Amino acid sequence: MPEVPSQSKTRCDVGSILGIWRLGEPIHRSPSAMHCLAQPADAKGNPRWDYVLRQPVGPNPPVGPNPPVGPNPPVGPNPPVGPNPLEGLRQIRHFNACAASINHPNLIVVLDASDSATHPFLVMPRLEGRTMQRCLEEGPPKALPVGLWFVRQVAQALQSMHAGGWVHGDVKPANVIVGSTGHATLIDLGFADRVHSPPNRLFRGTPEYAAPENLSGESLTQPASDIFSLGRMLWQWMTKVEVASESQLSPVAELVEAMVNETPSERPTASCISRELLRLEIESLGNHIEPKQRLRRAA
């Protein structure tokens, strides 16, 4: 059994050195991982902190739940189990293994990593932007094609993951960073697992977005579970877009219904969803722009 990282080895000590990295201010802590800013160790005094270092931590008070998504969010008999240092180490290893085997512009990358049992960590680029969750909660309603565009980028990242034999395991708006140009990046591969991995008694994910088979804890790891989560995320986006015609919203609603089908085998693949979202995005963009063009011609 690997050595369990101690709490003292995994806290974010500003200015300390880990590998070739100097640790900066902590920016986020989850129940099983600490994220802090980082820079190369030889950059002491440099004001730039362009990297984020993740390392596991011991048990921590639980963070408040995400806001409910859609009517009747799923509730199952298999609630999340409290974290432990070994789970944090497992997440580091799975995160690194997945990122090392999948390369996609809409998926987070790992620049450096150590999976030692005593000082595990991984380093990622510091992404500019805000989470999709904040995009949903703040600002004016979004145009329909913009919402479809954001979700399509996540679907494309999942398409690449699934083709490479991985399942993300925690698809939700809080795990997507949207940059100022609209580029979306799917992050946090800590719950990633190989396709067809056996079920585990420890629930990993977010109940409000988790597929029924994940909540039951009785199913092999499968890409269809990510599709269910993405369907809930798409539904949430549809509640935040500008008022659109029934003809524009109906096909999106039909797609969401297929994605959250109770039967995993009946859900469309990430590849099919990417193509359908692109088609709907183009159609809705035309409907979004054309009225303005008519107004300009009339003027």
C-alpha cells in the first residue's frame, strides 16, 4: 500500500519549492485537492504566476452543494463518501494519465507531474477566464447560438476523451473555464476513469449532474454517463438564453431529452452531439443575425 501523504506535506506553503516549482497563493481547495499559483523555482521575485499546481489534501469540511439543475435532480442511495489522502493521490494519478493520453484544444493539459506517494502533484497552465457556472449566474441572458457553442466545445472535448478510452466523471459548468474570446476548456480530470472500469463503492462526481447508473454504484464506467451530465448542463444553458422562437428551442429540447435518457445505451454519443449542436448553432445563428439585417435594410 502506498504511503499516505501527510497533511503537512500537502498544504500550500507560499514560497516553498516542490519539484521545479515555487508555490504561490492558494486559489481553490476541494475536499481532496489544493490548487495554488505556481512559477518556475528559478523565477523568484518575478511577479508572474502563470501556472496552477494541484496536490492532494486530507479530509476537509464539505463545500456547499451546487445549485439544483433542472426539475427533480437525481437523488440516489449512494451519496458521496468523505475524502481521504489515498483518494487525493488516486485523483492525481488518474488526472495525469488521462491528460497524458488525450490532446484536445478544449481539454486541460498537464505540464508537469509527480505521482510519488510522498509528494504527488501536477502542474497546469493558469487559464484566463471564468467558470461556466459563473457565466450562467452572472451577466445578461446569452444568445442561443452562444450557449450552443459553449456546450459544443465541451462535447468535442468529451468526444476526444471517449475515443481515447476515458470517461471524465464530473461534467458540470463549474468544471469548464470560458475565456474572454469564448473558448471553453473542460478541466478537473481527477474523477476520470478508464472506460469499463468496475463500479466503486465510493461515489465520485456531483449528484446534481450524475447519471442514474453512477448514483446506484452498480454500473461499469461508461461514456454515456458523461452524456447525461452534459445533457443537464445543456438544459441549464437553455434556461439562461435570450427568448427564442419555439422552432429554435424545440430541437434543442429534443436533444436534451435524448441525452438524459434513463437507459445509457439510448443516449447519443459525444460525436453525434457535437455534430447536432454545430447544426443547431449555425441555424440559430442565422435566425439571430437575420432580423438585425432586415432592420438595417428597412432603415
